[in-house]
Amino acid sequence: MSRYHIVTIERQYGSGGSEVAEKLADKWGVPLLDHKILEMTAENLDALPERVAKLEESNTNSLLYSLIMAGQVINPNEIPLSPGEQVFQEQSRIIMSAANQGPCVIVGRAAGYILRDNPKVLRVFMYASNEDRLRRCMEHYKLSKKEAQENMRRFDRNRSEFYRSVTDHNWDDREAYGLLLNTSYLSIDACVDLIDATAQFSRTQN
């Protein structure tokens, strides 16, 4: 029997997932890996963060992704890696290292799938109605309605395609998550409390 020590959050754009992650990490007093993953990847690969962000959206060899997801470190001298694959390999290393070091909250980048064999991980998916997400984007990011709609389409498409390309599963497949939270009905603080309460429950170990 054990308590969940690590939370991974996948989220629709504008659902409030990043805010929930930040508040949960503060409540637990643990590291938050969100944009920090991108910054650490850029530093480790000696690349600009903007370049890394662009490479995250690139299409790559699904076989190499499978090897990386299985925990195998690919030697670029033996098997050439595209820049996008190098980024994913480094991000996977960062995520697994953080999980091995102890409790943390990780946002996006298929972290839940990367850590799928870790029994300490609670995988969360956050979503909301288009109307509520649009309103949140306009208020939080100070965007026009058109800008918010374009961002919602672009970010959700990129996140879905990235998740599908590296896991061969659908990003919003409910069976991939232990907890689904709809912020059209739940406040940010309520989501934090629900994740915290769920993490306290023991789960049977097979």
C-alpha cells in the first residue's frame, strides 16, 4: 500500500491546469516542472528555449520514440537522432530524474505516460467547456476573442499530436488517467483539494 507522491497533469488550453499545478506544488512544498522542463532542456542541449519549443512540435521517428519511452538512451553516434528526438530524449531524462528524486508535480510533455510504470504517480487530465476556456483565456492572458480561439485550437492540436506521436494513444483517452477534472464545474482551489485528497488514498499494489 502506498500514497501517490508524484502528480502529472495534462490539460486543455485554458482549463487552468498550470494554475492548479502551481498551487498544488506550493501546497505540498515540492518542485514544479512546467516551463522549467523546456528551460532545462535548452540549457542541457545548449539551445535557445524558443528553438526547443519549436522542436517539440516536430514529427519524429516513432520507433526511436518507442525506444526512448522504454528507457533506452540512444547514442546519436550509433543511431542518428533528429533535433526533435534529441529534445524528447532529454526531456524524458529530466522527467524520470525528477520522479526518482522524490515528490513533484509535472505538467504536460506526456510525463504521465513516460512514468506509466511508476506506482507513485497520479495521472490527471483537466478540461472545460469551450465557452469557459475561451473566457479564461481572454481574462487571464488578456487576449481578444479571435486570439484566444486561435490559441485554443493551436495548443490543443499541438498537445494532442505530440502525445499521440510519442505514445500511440489519444491525449484525451480517459483510461490513461486516474483523475479527470472539469473546471467548468470545479474551481481551481477545488481541483487542488481533490488532487490532494486523492493522493492521500492508498492503492493496492499488485
